[in-house]
Amino acid sequence: MTDATEIRAEWPGRVAALHVAAGDSVEAGAPLVTLEAMKMLSDIEAPRAGAVSEVLVAVDQFVDQGTVLVRLQ
């Protein structure tokens, strides 16, 4: 069994968009979440291929640096 990979916010901001849902398969580099900080949008990408086991945030939610956004299996 592969350990889960936690995808965390690299900076504080607002979740502008979710590009995946639990159960989705993703390739490395696929956008998972778009964060808005200081009016700039940045995609948080999958570091590896896998399946999304959990999405832990919602659109318009404010997150702190280090908040777990998505878990990949």
C-alpha cells in the first residue's frame, strides 16, 4: 500500500478553484487547487501521479501556509 501524500498550501490565501474531487486519478503536474494571494492566482500541482483520496478545503475558504489541501494515494 502506498503512503498518502499530503498536498499543503505553500502560502496563505483563498481557495479560488478546485480542479479535482475525491476518487479522481491525476498525473504528476496536474492542477489540484488554485490559490489566490495578493490578487495573484497560482495552481498547486500534483507532485506525482495517484488517486485523490480526500479534498480537505472548499472554494472561497481561506487557508494558512501549511494547511493540508488534498491527500493523494
